[in-house]
Amino acid sequence: MARIKARRIFSLVGWTLGATLTLAGIIKAERLLVKAYTTANGLAQNTVNRIVRDSRGFLWFCTEDGLSRYDGYTFTNYGVEQGLPDNQVRDLLETITYEMRENFTASARQAMSTVAGQVFTLVQAAGGGVDNCSYTLTPTRDVFTAKGGNSTINVACGAGCGWRVVSNQSWATFPASNVGLGNGAVTYTVAAKRSTNGRAATITIGNQSFAIKQKGR
């Protein structure tokens, strides 16, 4: 009986010791290295309004006294003397430039690129002599009450023709992709209106225009 108790005690001690070591290992593995950067390290100013990481991996710090770029080793600072309109920088947006090569094939093509979590779709019409595309919209206009609503525009064109949808008013939107190839359909939404005055919008698809009128309350 004494041996059985001794084995149980030994097993309990061993399990407790193993659990303690495992927990200590987890705590040690989750310990993160935190380093603070200030003007002493080259930062333009200690008050940082926003930090932006660009597509090349550089970190940009928007401060109250200029813009700082960090490459993982050193800071490069930009201010009025380097071309900024003001040393107080609140935010930073990255502009990405792309090039669309000529399409020599007889088929239209499209590509998608993801930038900052947003999908950007490119559509290119066919080459090989397909230079003049004609588009037909059905219907060509629509009228909405003040409540607004949804509707669809049918697009007819050649199989090698690409098109883009553009609205000239923020209250007439299309939630899906704004590009297409060949025949297709565009679903759009007209927001509700509270005033008594009517309003108008135009949606352009290819080289054709779709007219929208909305009545007031």
C-alpha cells in the first residue's frame, strides 16, 4: 500500500512539474520584444499621428513636425524643406502606378490586383482589329420615387469589348464590380431622398449614357 501511495505522489509531482515547465515555456515563447523610438533615434517628432506601411515594406510616421520613413535601420525625415506643404502631417496615402501593355490578341482580357485588402479589377478590350466597339443599353432611362430602390441595366456589345461603369452622383451606386467584358448586366442602387426637390443622375457604360430621375417627397 505504501508503494502505491508513493507512486501516486511521485506521478502527481511529476505531472505538476511538467505542467509548470510547459506553462513557463509558453509564457517565454509569447514574450514580445518592444522597442520605443523617439527623436533620439532619428524620428522627426515624438508625437505620431499615424503609422503607414507602404507596398515596399517601409514604415512612414506622420508626426507634428514632419514625415519620417523607417527602413528597419534608420529614419529619413521629410519636411517643408524637402517639399511638404506643411510640417504637420496627419495622414498618408500611397499612390500606386501601373502600366497596361497593348493587347495584340483578338480576345479581351482582365486582371485583378489586391491593394491594402481592396481588389482592383483591370479590363482591356481585344486587339487584333477590334478597335471600334458599339454598346447598347436596355433600358436607357429610369424614374424612381423618393424611396429609391434597385434596378438593372442590360449591356449588349461584342465579345471582345470591355466596358466600365461610372456614375456622376454619389447617391446612384453599383455595389458590384464596375467593369465587364462582352454582354452583361449592371445592378445599381438609388438612395432614398428626403427633400421635396427632384434630382437627376447619369450612369455611363462604355460610350453610352443611362439617365436616372428621382422624384422628391
